[in-house]
Amino acid sequence: MMSSDRRFNPEMMTLARQARELTQEQLARALGVSQARISKIEHGLLPADDLVDALAQQLDYPKEFFFQEGHNYGLPVRHHRKRASLGQRDLDRIHATINIRALQLRELLKSAAVDPELELRRIDVDTFDGAVEEIAQAVRSFWRLPRGPIPNMMALIERAGVVLIPMDFGSPEIDAVAQVIPELPPMIFFSTHAPTDRLRFTLAHELGHLIMHALPTPQMEDEANRFAAEFLMPAADIRHQLTRVTLPVLAMLKAVWKVSMAALLERAKRLETVTPRQYIRFRSEFSQRGLLRREPAELDLPPERPALLQAIVAFHVQQLGYGPRELAAIVRDHAHRVRATYLGQIGGLQLVS
């Protein structure tokens, strides 16, 4: 039951509406009220008491959802790894869903804690005079990583206290979004449909943003890409392997470094182990063979799976005795959605104290 002293939070109404991809006009029409009233409710200028039941039904959230504390946090452009064709309504839906999942994580962390093994330290790019590769090297050194490929990128990032949250973005145009909210650990929401090779680079890209970019800059995307390339494929370790580049060599190195053939080719270009003419020829061959759309299935890498969020949920279920309905109550969602979102993969999970 809702406490009588809880107040309707208009920001939650906006989140729920955007998560359902509805405009104010569309919601108003569905509820049989004017858009002016919906707009004024979302801006906190009018009460919504007589509309709560209808909002809950139309937007498919329990009534308690609209009475929780929280804010609609915007996501900086730098924290997207997306293609330019993603539309604004899709972005609004994705942002809203991410905010809602962050609110749910906040509730779960009231009874559990994230205890990082590695420190996620911010580094000012200017301190290194723009030498992003040196920052990637410094992070690897600070985290005491051995030379060579990183065996499991997800496990490494979670050791640094970043919560990795799988999501179906509902669009192939976006791979990942990083979000930092006060009083919560850093989060990276990643596409469940991205192939492992691309996803590993995406995660390294987002890690670069979290470490280097407190404020947006014009060169931040290039810097994040350079960070990811050096972090995953250190020049000192891979340069000698890229001196005689052929397609079979790139295919072999993909299995070793766990990045795409295209990323390896870009690395060779950056390290100048292929000439500009050779690079153009390889890109043309990639295009002719369809490798820019899909690299050979037999070269697919096994998936990496996050464990931290599942461990938090499993702690509630296995140690605290929460059932689906109780879990749904604390995250303010419907039980069927909580089952699909959180309870599908915790059966065999072992918790580590």
C-alpha cells in the first residue's frame, strides 16, 4: 500500500510516458483529457490525484511507481556509442528506460553493496597532454593487468565496481550507454544483440569516457576510441603481430585479441604497419566480402556475461528470501516484468561474500 504522505512525482510520469514512446498529446488522447493538463501535471503545476489509476493502467506501471522519489537524469551525448540515424523518440525511450532501471538498482542496493576490487580513478586528459594511449597504459598498469589480451572485459569492468546492465534497446542503432548518477555506482547499459567482438570494444570505449571525460569535448569520441584500442590492443604487444597483414592473419588475431577483424585493421592503420594504400585495399576487400556488415560466423567469439547485477538480485532471492512479487514491490514494477528482467539467469549463480 502507498503511504498517505507520499507525493505524486511528475518526473516519474514523464519517464513512464517516454518509456512507452508516447507524446503528451497521445497520452492525453488515451486518457480523455487535454494535452495542456498533461503538460501542467508533468511540470508540477497541477495535481494528478484523479488520474493515477488511469495512468497506471495506460502506462503499465503500478501506482506506487509514480510516488517514488527520483529524477529524470539526462544522459550526456559523450556517453552514447550509437549510430547517427537513431531518432529522438527512440533516444527518449532508451533514456527513460535507463533511468527507470537505475531507480530499480537504487532500491536493490539498499540491502546489498558493490565493493570494488579495482579503483576507477578519473584522469584528466590534459594532464597527459592529450596522450590518450598513455592513459590507457596507466590504467592497465594501475590495475596490474598482465601484458597481452584481456581475457574477459566484462569481468574486469565489474571488478572496478561498474554495474553492467544488459538491455534490449529495441533498436540496432545503439550499442551502449554509460550513466553516472549521484549515490549509485557507475553503470553501463549494453545491447544484448551486439556481437562479442564489437561489445568488448564498446565497453572499453565507455570505460574511456568514465575515466577521462567529466565534461564533453569535441574530441571525446576519438579519444574514447583511441583509449579502447590501446587498452584492448596495446601497441607494445600487438605491433609485431601486425607487420604482415592479410585476411587470414586478421582472422587468426581476432581469436587471440577478441576484437573484430575491422578493429585489428584500424589498429594496423594507427600503428602504420599497413600503408594508406594497403588500408584502402583491405577496406575494399572487406566491403566486397560483406565483412563490414558481418564477419564470418565461424569466427564468432563466445559471449561474455555480466555477474554483478545478477549477484545483487540473487542475494535478495537466495539470502533475503524475496519472491517475485516482493521484488516487484521494492523496484515498483509488475512481477511478470521483474521475472523477465531480473530472475531469468540467477538459478545457478554462486554468491561471493
